[in-house]
Amino acid sequence: MVRGMVVAIACVFWLAGPAFAQSDGQPVHSFEQLGTKLTIGEVIAVLDTSAGETRGRVAAFTREALTLAIDGSRRRFAMADVARIERRQRDSVANGLLIGAGAGAVLGYGLGRGADSSSCPRPGIECGQGATLGTVTGALWGAVGGWLADTMIRKREVVYLKP
């Protein structure tokens, strides 16, 4: 029974793996197309042609230049000086909550069912409480674990790449 639950949980995580690997698309290769990828106020990292990295919020962008707001000052980057622009992409915590709750519920049910007596002498609510309690508790703790795991996932997405 426990071996079956472990296999089921492993399958859930294996099937969820491709969802984490999906990307929004390819990076753009001109500042004219930055409007499709960036918004004003978004935090980005600009890697210039001398391999220096600058982080800041997007203040403005045109076809020729990008302006970042960094600690109250503004810094302008010409398109010729920018090698790559990246932004930090957070993973949605909803899928972590659902996967964790599902996996925790399955594991909790199995453990709670094992704690239940196979022959209950009295009819009533006492019989089968282990499975119910295990399912609910497992779902709650699994959701917390899935949420924590997803809050730690932060990927960097390349938005612009010099041609």
C-alpha cells in the first residue's frame, strides 16, 4: 500500500516537471520589440558589452536606448552597448499548492488508513477517522510544502539578446 502511494506521488511530480520547463518564448533582438516583453517599472538586469551587470527598474525605452531607474538616479543604455537583458521570473505558487495538497492527501490517507483498526467493534464516527484525519492533515501540510517549494523557484528569463 505504501509502495503504491510512493509510486503515485512520484508520478505526480514527474508529470508536473514539464510545466516548470515551459518558457514564454524567444528573446527579442531589437529595442523596437521590447514593448512586447517589458513594462515600465519592471525590475531587470542589463548586461552590457563589457560584461558588467546593472539592475534597476525600467524608466523608459525607445528604439535606440533603454533608461533604468537605480536608487533615485537614471542610467541610459544605448542599444549598441547592451548585450543582454534579463528579468527574474517567479513561478506561480498555485501549482505548488495543488501538487503538494494532492501528494500530501494521498500520503496522509495511506498513513491514516494504516493507523485505523481493521475491525472496529463499535459502529460510528470513530471508525475510519484515521484515514479522514490523515487525508486532511496530509493535504494541509502538503500544500504548505508545495507553496514553500514554489516560492523559492525564481528563474531568469532572457528578454533581449544582441544579434
